[in-house]
Amino acid sequence: MNPDLYLNPSSLKSRFTTRFLRALTKINAQKPISKSSPREIFQRYRRIKVAADKSMAYSVRSRRTWSRAMIWKLRSRSYRQASSGRRSPVKISTTTSRQAIMKKTSHEKENKHTKTGEDQVGFVVQADELRELVPGGEAMDLCNLLDETTHYIKCLTTQVQVMRKIADFYSV
């Protein structure tokens, strides 16, 4: 028995695959590719990316903080687009490198450049960078952040595996 052919219907991979293929079918039915302008290609890329993110977030459901944050972000983006009638850029709060450097500098002054203080500063900066990468990570404490990051990476790995299988299937 080939494990790739028989998926557990309740598994994350099968839930994602079902939702993502359904979304790709809708994208393909929306507008046939008539021209291959860079703008058209980019719009198609964005639709596929949003479909992948949305499929993964809904496959996880609201069990995880990152999936709730991603669902909220996608819903608010579609609400803004519907109300304004055009696309508007999404502003995401991020820590700039200057802010991270300032945090590091003030933290180093407090610890008087001890070796453990420098290690802690590096860890704080890394945790802040991780908070920017994981949806909803800005509001998490370190323990939850690490747990959510682990699950998010697992889901992204699943997403890549499914997309590779689809690409392999259609490239043959």
C-alpha cells in the first residue's frame, strides 16, 4: 500500500489538500489566462498564495493562535477590499532593525556587557524576529511562541509537500 495514495481523512495533510485543490479549481475557473503580463502573473501568484494560507489556516481551524491570527488577517483584508472597491496594502507591525538595535543597546547597558547579558540580548532579538514571522506572534509569551512556531513549521512543511506533489503531478 502506497502511503501517498491513501490519506487519513482527518489528517492535516488531507484537510489541507482538499481545501487547497478546491481553491485552485476556483482560481482556475475565475479567469482564463489570456495574457502573460507580469501584472497578471503576480495577481495569479497572490491568489494562489492567499488560497494556500487560507486553506492551511482553515485546516488547522481555530485550535492554534497562529491560525486564528491568519484567518483574522485574511478576513480583514477581504473586508477592506470589498469596502474600498480596490486593493489596499496591509500594514503589519514589525520591529525595525533600528528598534532592535536600540533595545539591544539599552539592554546591554543594564547588564554592563557581561557575557550572559550579551547572550540574553541576542536571545531577545531572536525571539522578536520570530514573533514577526509567526502570525499572531506579537502577542505571545516565549513559551507559547515556541510551541506555536513548532506547529506552524510543521504546517508549512505539509503545505510544501502537498504543493510539490501537485507540481510533480502536473509536470509529468
